[in-house]
Amino acid sequence: MTFCTFSLPAIFALALAAQISSTVAKVEPSTPEQCLSPSSRAATLVTQDKTSAPSALTSDTTLKSEGQGLPSPTVPEASSLPPQPHPPGMVWIPAGEFDMGGIGPEARPDEFPVHRVQVDGFWMDATEVSNAEFRRFVGETGYVTTAEKNPDWEELKKQLPPGTPKPDDSILVPGSLVFSPPGHRVPLNNHSLWWQWVKGADWTHPVGPHSRLSSMHDNLPVVHVSWDDAVAYCKWAGKRLPTEAEWEYASLGGNPARRFTWGDTPPSDSFLPANLWQGDFPHHPQALDGYVLSAPVDSDTPSPYGLHHMIGNVWEWCSDWYREDTYKHDADSAKTTLNPKGPADSFDPMEPTVPKRINRGGSFLCDASYCASYRPAARMKTSPDSSSIHTGFRAVISDPHWRLLVEKKH
């Protein structure tokens, strides 16, 4: 699972820890150079206890869905837009070049070297995919998400070091990762103190089997979706996931590369430019902006391109495989990289047996004390079969492909 830190459930008792301590990668304290969070479903499951407590969060704290009045977005001039018709719910991101990579003291090694990138124009969902949109997809296709299926041990063990013992069958049941704030201050080098693998947690039960979405939550971003789930939705919708280059370029809103999308001022409890962590992390969440966890997909001020919640709210899947050295290879040619689609395979030195995809944008859990990933250049990595309460997605489509879809409909 790809999140801002490798976080195992708070109730992950160490029933199997003694058996796997020599085979599963050790989690080191978080530093400015690394941002850890549950990034592998397989590693999470083999470290679980046979019981799983419900999240300390309730459906009331996580499912708040009130909207807010918003200013009109600033969008590209009509003369620069492709001709009508335009895809509903999407905004045009015009072609351009930018410097891709880390800026500022929060930048991490895998965000370097900064290199020049050019992308073609494309359409991007103005918002993260909502529960209502995902429900329509499931209703028309009968799709079952990864979190709703029993984990397949034969597949999971491919991601684990040889000799990793199989968890008890009581662990290999449908579920997903849920944030559960501890009741007191805890060390920040052990994310298992605020994450839980919750049996029965999925996109319709965001904090566990006793919570359930209703129509009042339609405008919240769908969460507990794996990369595989996001790709399935995109195929159904005739779209695709953005590359991380497209995502970073779009997040800048036509501005030059910068530390934060809004400028150079770090967020704080008195300056809330996005739906990020508020309060003392991770034990004392506060809803200073009205939301403890995710906010409605259109509840913020849109970017210059008309995009909502590109930073914060929920992490967003991208199409690329993750490699720590991706940018080094892109920069080696000393030329502008055109429409990069990422490496051909994945390698994460922290978990070398686990292939991972890219996540971008940060989430409502991002905090300066632990994971300052509320930046356009911040890269996160997660196994494609992982899901959590703070991971969703949005889709893109090229204009030529959109025209083909329109022709087919007629």
C-alpha cells in the first residue's frame, strides 16, 4: 500500500514478529530523507495479530460531507481550449514544459535531479473520483475491489522475502488500512501505532464493517481503492491514470516549479491552504477546517486550471512504476524529456521484493512533524494491491482519445 509512511495497524500484535523479524525489511525512524507508511499489503498482513480492533474513528468523524461555497476557478482562455464538446467534469491542461523535481528543505533524494520535462495537453478530472462516481461503475460492472476479496497468499508471498511464514487464515480475509489515532503522544518511528488493518474495511465501509456510506457521502472521494481498482475504473470510463509527470505539471497550475502549489509558506494550524493534518500528529486530530479526514471533492478553492484538492485530502494513484533512480535516468540525456511514462519496472531499496506504483499529492494525514508530502514534487510508492483510508485517484484522457469516444457514441 502506498502511503505517507509504512503504517501497520495499531493492534498488529507481534504474534508473527519473532518469526519474520529477520526476513521483513526493518522500518527505520522517519527522517526528511524518507517518508514511511504502509506501502505493502503483503508486509502488513504477515505482521498482523489474529485479532483486529475497530478503528478509533467513527463514521461521524470520517464521513462528514458538507460542502462550502467556492469562488469560480480560473481556467485557460477559451481560445486555447480544444473545440467542443468537452468531456464532462474535466478541465483542460495545456501542453507545456516545467522543471520536474524537488524544491525546498522537505525535498527527498528520489525527487532529484531536477530535470526539464515537456508534456502534451490533456484533460484531467477536476476532482478526485467520488463515491457516487465509483458506485455507478460498480453498479454497471459488478466490480469487486481488492479490499473486498480474500488476499491470495500465493500472490502475496511473491512480494515477501523467501521463507516468510504464512499468516494464519484468520488474517487472510478482506480488509484495508484505517487510520486510528492513539490516545496519547507516541514515537513517530513506528507507524503501527496509528494504523490498523481492519477486517471488513473497504470503499463502502471506510472505517470498518460497522460504518457504511449513504447518499450523503456521495461527494467524498472514494478511498480503499488499490491501483488495480483505479485502473479498472479508468478503463470503464474510457480514461487512464495520469503519469506522475502529468500530475506534477497539472498541480503547478501553470506556475513555475515551486516548493508548494500556493507559494513558499509552509502550512500550519493557522494557515490551512489544503485539507492536511490539523492538531498534534498523530494522537490529537482537530477539524480546524471542518474535516478530520477526507473532505468533499470540490470543497476547496480550485487551482488556476480548475482542479480541486491536488494537494491533501487523499493520495492519488499515478500510472508509473516507482524507482528511486527514475529522475537520474531521465536527466542523463541532458535533453528535455518528452511525455515520460516512468520506468519499465519497479525497485524500492526499502522493500526490494515489493513492486510499487506512484502516489502523488499527499493526504489529510500529511504533517510537518512526520510527512511533509503536501508538495507538488513529493513522490510516494505503494504496491498495486494495497488500499487505505487516505488513498484515491483521478483520471485523465488525451483530446484525440476523447474525440474517438465521442465518435463511437454517435
